[in-house]
Amino acid sequence: MKNFVISRSPLTLAVILLALFSVGSVSAHSQDIAKLNRFVQTNKTNTASMQVFREGRDFIETQNWQKAAEKFNDFIKGYPKDKDLDAALYWYGYALEKQGRKDEAAVPLKRLVERHPNSSWRREGIALLVAMGHTEIAQEIAHRDNCKIKILALQSLFQADEERAIGIISETLKANTSPCQGLQAAAVTILGSRRSPRVVPVLLDIARNNADLKLRLTAIRRLGDQHDEQVTEELIKLYDADRSKEVRAQILRALVESRTPRGSAKVMEIARASDDLNSRLFAIRFISELKDAASLEELIRIYDADKTKEVRSQVLRALSEREEPRARAKVLDIARTGETPELRIEAIRRLGNRFGIADLLQIYSTETNLQIKQALLRAIAESNDASATPKLFEIARGAEAMELRGYAIRVLGHKNDPTILDQFVAMYDAEQNDQLKMMLLRAFGESPQKNAVRKLMAIARNDPSVERRKLAVRYLGQSRDPEAMKFLEDLLK
């Protein structure tokens, strides 16, 4: 078992010796050039990127290191997604090193070895880094590669001999830390992928006692995947004993995903009556994922019985994400008759995000509260319903309160639609109310459309109101539009 703990890899020493033996010698340089030429010759493409690469190769052959570095740097910057980027990174670093610019050379070489693990130039990149004094890079890479191999070996052993693999995993997880990053997490994941009574005690021990929070959370989630009532009881005991937010949230998720009657009942109990508000909010969110009639009725019961603002808001969110007509009807009822304007406005927002605007328009037609009517206009504007824009224009042109007409103009302006702007121009020319004309002028000033700039120039030049002309000039200056800048220059003549 103890042999499974990673030690200093002989691969590290081999790489270092290779670097010290080969880099910098004349024969090594010749070998490098020969490999570079073979690489270019086998690449038959005649793309712009390959032309730059070949020019860099030519400078390498003539040992014009400065020009070579410039060419390969051009390649890296100009073709960052090219399939031969790894080769360009190596030869850029190589050319910089030949100029004695070792710190600069290390940057592309590290990028090569870290981001291109399958590159045929990676070995040369590691060797050159080591020769430049960066021996820690080779050690780190070899260690990382060996860890990946150990994880693969563990997966293979589990497939071949589950009992033996479980024993090795148990020994590995007894240590508080592992020298091989990711090995313990992979071990827990492999264990959890098996629905077997043999793995449950190991996962439970990790969930209860391991010092690494991430491993505990992974074990808890994998215990939920067992879909077992007995395991569910153990998770419930752990929930009641542990007060940490992260652990409780993960247990709630595991109870929901266990799909066991006891697990679902516990989640509903927590959502209904827990003394921990955060746990209640998590439970409500997870109840909505059950997607059955019982969970829907429980959400509605919680909303009706609980007056806590956070709880009601979470229930509203959960109800709005459900597809059942009963859920939609409840959200609509809150939008119409909710106890506070804040609740009604949130329900209206949820309706606008998920459903058409017919119900919103019906509420709007009978509503008298200005704040709620504005919320309805905002929800109508944010919907994808084709009838939303005509309705907003009807309100903007109609006999509603000036605040609502102006609000309709504001939310229409946020759509950044050229056809809307054309209608705004027509409205401005026909409108007699000075306050509304100022609102339309503001919409022109906030619009990136070219027609808005031209309308502002027309207002600045000819509008009978000095105040509107002054505001138009200010918006033209803020636009940074070349045509607007020329117009302002002409005004000064």
C-alpha cells in the first residue's frame, strides 16, 4: 500500500541529464535544425502563417537570432490559434536564449510545456528550460504527468480488481494530504461511481471525518448517488450534527438527488421549519428540482404560511421556474393581489421572464399603483412577445400619466431598434407637450443610432425651444460621432 505514495520521479532526473548533456552543443544545434527542417518540409501547406514560420526557420539556419525571434513572435501574435503555435513558441524561446535573453526566453517555453502537453516540441522545451537553470519546471511537469498516470492506473485497477482498488483508495485517503494533486479527489469520485455496499463505509468516513472540505463535499454528493434509504438516514444524521453552511447545502443536494422518499421528506421538513434561514432557502431551491405534484403543493403551502421576505422570494423564484399551470397560476395570483408592492413587482418580473404578456396587459388595464404599472411596463418591454412594442407605443402616445408615458419611452429606447427610433422622431415632431419632448430628446441622446444623431442636429439647429437646443448640443458632444463633431465645429463659425 505504501508504495502507492508518489516519490521523486526518475523521469525528472532523466530530463535534467538530457538537458545538461545535449543543450548547447554543436551536434545538438545541428539536430535541432534537422528536426526543424523536417517539420517544415512535411508541412505542405502554403498559408500565410506557414510563410512566416518558414521565414523564421531561414533566420535560424543563418543564426540571425534577432530576426528569427521577431519572426516567430510575429507568428505567435498573428496566429494565436494556429496548429503549429507550439513549434513557434519553442523556436521563439530558442532564438531569445541564443541572444542571452534567458528571462524572456523562459516565457514562451513555459507556455509551450504547460499549455501543449502533447506537443512534439515539449521535450525540447523542457530541456532548454533546464539548461537555462529552470530545473524546477522539469520537476513540476514530471510530477504532474506521473500523477495523471497514477489516476489512470487507479481507474484501471478498479475495473480489474475492485476489492484491491478499494483497499488502496482507503490507504490513500487516510493521509491528510497527498503529494499527488488530484489523486484523492479522483479516488473519491471513482469510489462514488460504484453503487456497492463495500464503498459506502469508506465514503461515509470521508464525509464525516476528512480534513479536506472538498473531499467531504465530493463524498457527500457521491453518497446521494447511491439512491439507498439506509445511506439517506446516515446523511440526515450528518446534516443534523453538522452546522457548516457548505456541508449542509451539499447534503440537501444529495438528499434531493437520492430520489428516496425519506430524503425528499427531510428536504421538505427543512424548507418548512428549519431554524437556519440559509438551509431553508437551499431546501426550497432543491424542492423545485423534484418536479412532482407533491413538491409543487409544498412550495405553495410554504408561501401561504410564511411571511419571511427571503423565503417568499425564493418560493416565487422556484414557482416561476416550474412548467405546471398550477405554478403559473400562483405566480399570476401574487402579481395581481400580493400583500406588498415588492412581492407583486417580483411576481410581475418573474411572469415577464417566462410567459407571454397577455396577463401582464390585463393587470395593467386595472392597476392604479404607479410603481406597479411601471414594473408591468418594464416586464412587457423585456418579453419577447411581438405585441409588446405596439402596446408600449400606444401607452407612450396615449392619455396615461406623464410618468407612465415617459417610462414607456425609456424602456422602448433601451431596445436599440432603428424602427423604434424612427417612430420616436415622428412622435417628437407631432408632440406638443414640452415634458414629453424632453423625454424623447433624452432617448435620442442615449441612442447609438445614426438617425438619433441627425435628429439631435436638427433640434440643435431649428427647435423653437432654447432649452431643447442646448440639451441637443450637449448630447451631440457626448456622442463622439464624427458627423456630430463636424456639426459642432460649424456652429462655432
